[in-house]
Amino acid sequence: MDAIITQAEKKFATQNNENLRPSVDWYNHFIGALARSGTECALAKAQQVLGGMEAYEANVEISKDGRKCYAAPDVITYNGVLFCMTRDGSKSGAVEAKKLLERMNCGTNNVRPDEV
């Protein structure tokens, strides 16, 4: 999974062809697949992709963890990462989810949590 997205990012970066730009939908499907995969590193990878997408939105070249993405996150992106957190099984999942919701509420982006 990760190899496909990485390959698409590298191809876009080298060819700079807008038809090859990974879209927010690509990233959202990737995060959703990670959440359903049940792998131990799913949450870490989802957070890495989200970090790259947030860096792209903030016009930062590369995120803190080194991921370069080519689309800004939307509410589906955040929901996918939250879903990953619920499936992670760690005790810190609830704390991390709360921090992510707070970041959505206080962030400078236009993404706000859905109404419950």
C-alpha cells in the first residue's frame, strides 16, 4: 500500500505533471486502508501522512517526520486518522484522539469536526 502512494508522490515530484498529482482522495483511501489493515504501524503511518498533508496546506516543504504530500487534508482525512486511533488498541488512543479534535477546532485550516 505504502509503496503505491510513495511511487505516485515520487513520479509527480520528478515529472511535475498535474495529472499525476496524488489527490486528497488517494490519501484518504490510503488512511482508511491502514485503519482496516490491523497492522501495528497503521496509526504511525496514518499520522505521518496527515502530518505531510498538513505541511502541504501550511506551505511547508516537508513535514517534521519527513513526509512530503501533495494535497491538503479534509474532514474525511481527519476522520480516517481518528478511526485508526480507535482501532489501534493502545491506551493513549483516546488522548491522541482528543488532541487531534482540539487541533481541528483551533487550527488555521477550514476543517472542523463533524457535528455529533
